Amino acid sequence: MRIAVLKERAAGERRVAITPETVRKFAALGAEIAVEAGAGEHAAIADGDYEDAGAAVGPAAETVKGADIVLGVQAPDVELLAGTKPGAWVAATFDPFGRKDRVSAYAEAGLEALSMEFMPRITRAQSMDVLSSQSNLSGYKAVIAAADQYGRAFPMMMTAAGTVQAARVFIMGVGVAGLQAIATAKRLGAQVSATDVRSATKEQIQSLGAKAIFVESVAGIEGEGSGGYATEMSEEYQKAQSELVSGHIAKQDIVITTALIPGRAAPRLISDAQIASMKPGSVIFDLAVAQGGNVEGSKPDELVVRHGVTIMGYSNTPSHLAADASALFARNLYNFLSAFWDKEQGKPVLDEEIGNAVRLTQGGEIVDERLKG
Ligand code: NAD
């Protein structure tokens, strides 16, 4: 069983799908590991660290030669995978709806694409879930980046020269990233409030010591669909939410938006008029900027200043914490494959529930129902 890992080639991608820690763990299962030279460069992992852990380090073509499984953060282009075993698995993020061309190319090449974004949201798969591990770090980084951009302090400070007021931070969307953003802003001493469309998050917000801002006037709306994800809300709800949020946003110094709806563009949460109502010097971090943005006018990897308010967001937030993001991503992949390791066969054998959820291609065909047709 040979596992190969290539250097990531997508622009701005600084993570790597394997670490010396997981090289050792895979080796303990009996696997042979090959890593492309320089793969860990941006995640503070030297080639020698991989070699010390027992991996062979070399050029790309040699790395993938004879591989049974290729691991990636973002799925490599199919041209890079020539020389892998027939039917080799590739476990990585595929952006399956955005990059159907790549999925088709994998099918044509006879590769088995395992999409880590499609990991089911079930308890036993939590340790395999890259969306959660990466969102957690993103929520933290958004607050740190916004704090750095903000020209004032976060905590209240009483000094001999007078008092500095605590920053008011508002988190919109309280999933994995939003919860970590609340916790981080609290640790920095800010006054924190948060909102979401899923009513279940109210208690979570309060348990972190933040204020919950919720639409109470529209009855019978839970906002929660399958797998704990949000659903698209009614027009009536959206209007009520916009009014409530407008009054609140005008008083905030920092706003972090994290709202996503699977398979759709990110919902628009902040309009230009709402930005104009904020104090000059305020900062908005749009964590959904790469999915179309929650904030009017936000642009990936650019500082946009509108009405004196700075709007920012990264196209790849976890990459800004490449070492930790890689460590967690690599553990997710190890947890996934090792959970299914068949000792007699010396390779992983996926079960139906998880295998059918993550498998996009097999036997030369696209097998995922969502992508067929
Ligand atoms: P997400 O990234 O899909 O969305 C971020 C947040 O934005 C969500 O809380 C969503 O409700 C919210 N949102 C969407 N539209 C909004 C709007 N118009 N206004 C305000 N907020 C809006 O969410 P996520 O981080 O993936 O988490 C969703 C849920 O799934 C959470 O309860 C999380 O704990 C759960 N989860 C479970 C597992 C598991 O069991 N394996 C794994 C990951 C997440």
C-alpha cells in the first residue's frame, strides 16, 4: 500500500495534506509513504522532517508512481497523477459543484475521487471532517485579522491617561467558524454579540458569554435543514432580520460574517446602506467572500474601504494558518483512512454510509447522484 502526497499547486494554497506525525501513523499501519520535495515548505515542514518520519521524498512523477492512494488538500489536476495504480483513490477537497470538469477528468482517468467536503455530518465522522477543522481556524483568524486592521484596542483599558472603551464585535452566522470567532473575540476582551437563522444557536451564543440577537417576530422558523446546515429563509424573515440587524450594526466596531448555505451562493447579510451607518474606522471581515460574499462590495484578498469602513476577507483563510491547518487536515485524512483499515488486506475498505457519501467517481463513471447529469 503506497500513499503519495504532492505539493499543492493552487494559487495561494499553503497547506499540505500530510505531516511527519501522520507519516509515522500511516507507516505504523504498514503503508509506504512518498512525499514530493517541498510539499511542506509553507507549513513549516522541511523535507528532512518527512524523511526522518520515514517518508521517501522526491520529484512529483516519482512520488505518485505506483501509488494506491493520493492525499491532497485540493485535488491535484489529473495530469499529475499519471503512473498511479489503476483505480487509485484520491482523498482531497474537490469543490465538486464548482469543478465538475475535474470530477469528469478523474472519472475518465479511472481514478476514484473521494471528496472530503461530502463527509457526512454524523458523530463518528466528526474527527474526519475537514470543513469543521478548517472552519474552526478560520473563525479564529478572522477575528485576529480584523483586530489587527482595527485602529483601536479590543479590551477595555483603564490607564492613567484615561479609559479605552472595549470594542463591540458582532458575529453573523454561528456555525463552527462563528462559535470560534465568538470565543476568540471574548478572549481578547471585546463586548460580543451574535446572530444566526438556526434558533438552536441561541443557547450556544449565550453559553460563550455573548449576547444573542434574534428575530423573534416571525413565528415557526427554525432555519435548520439536513445535517445541521441552514436553509434559505422566507422573504418575511429576511426583512425582519435586516431591520433588526440594521439597528444593531450601526453600533458595532467589528463585524465578522460567516453565513453559508450548502450548494448556493452565500446569503447577502450586509448592504451598502448598513455599511454607511457604521462608524468610520470600523472593520468587517467577510469569511464567505470566496463563496460570493455576505457583505456588499467585499473582494477576496483586498482591503475595500467604503464610507470609512474597512471590508476584508481572504480567498483561503485556513491557508493563513498553514501549519495548524495542515496538522488538523492531515489528522482528518488519517482518521478517515485508518478507521476503515483492514489489517488482513493491508488497505482501507470503506463502508457504505461514508463511502457512498464521499465517493464521486468509480470504475470510469461519476457515481455521485448530485453530480450526475
Ligand atoms: P455553515 O458553514 O454551513 O454556515 C455558517 C453559519 O451560517 C451556520 O450556523 C448557518 O446557520 C448560518 N447562516 C446561514 N444563513 C444565515 C443568515 N441568513 N443569517 C445568519 N446566519 C446564517 O455552518 P457549519 O459551521 O458547517 O455548522 C452548521 C451546523 O452543523 C452546526 O450546528 C455545527 O455544529 C454542525 N456540524 C456538525 C458536524 C458533525 O456532526 N459531524 C460537523 C460540522 C458541523
